[in-house]
Amino acid sequence: MLSHNFEMMILHKFITCDAEKCTGCRICELACSEVKENLYNPRKSRIRVVTLGLVINTALVCRFCEKPTCVRCCPRGALRQSEENGVVFVDEMKCDGCGWCLGACEFGALTFHVDKKTVIACDLCEGDLECIKACPFNALELVTSNILAQRARYAVTKSLFKGRS
């Protein structure tokens, strides 16, 4: 029988981006802001595209960590994590925009809503992920950490045998 923590880790899904496919078009940001804010404004999106160097683009979004530092460090108790799916929710009534959680997030996935002066985070849109559907290059995908680990093992194994017949 699996322990409760292990079961939760398997079930937590999050959005990941394949940097080899991402062009930095930011359509995912527009789709997110349209769904969440009813307007096209990437500054109000829960997903962020970042460019590393001149040619690498990737999208960052909440990874729903098993023990999120953003939740633990909030001095107002404005962030909580769902036990069901790991989604981090922000209570806008408690959040004063201090930014402690922004600095605590290892992935830089939380963002600040410029009008509300509160933190915002991806909530997986109840499974109807417009950011993923809108990506013209299929760079975004909903995965678990187990899927990513399996892909990493495959890539390492493949590279070890590259050039061998």
C-alpha cells in the first residue's frame, strides 16, 4: 500500500513547457489573462514566458510543490494548498501584496496582480487549460513529476547509447 504523501505526489499535475518547442510567442499568457481577467493583458496572466539568452524561451507556471515554501512563508496565511490536487490558492482578502511568497518560490511561478495588489497563481482552470489549448507549437503540457522523471531517465539512457547500433 502506498503512503498518503507518495500518492499525492503521483496525483499532482502541473503545466510544463518544452523549451525546444516554445518560440516565446506569449499566446499562452494572452489565453490565460483572457480566461481569468476577461482581457488580453499578459501582465495579468498566471503563466509567464521568459527568455534565457537570445534563443531559449520557456513558460513558467506554479509547480504545486509537495511542501510549497510560498505557503509556509506567507505572514498573513493568505496562501493555502489543496490536499486534493496540490493547487495553491490565494485568499485575496488576506493577501496584502508583501511579496514574501514571490521571493520564496523556487520557480518564479507566482506573479503580482498590478491592479488588485495581490499575488496570483495558476489554479489549473478546473482542468480546462486554455493556455495549453492555445499554444500553437504544443510546447505546453499537463504532467506529473513522475512523467518528467521518466522522460529524464529515457533521455539520459538514449544519450549513453547514442552512436551505437
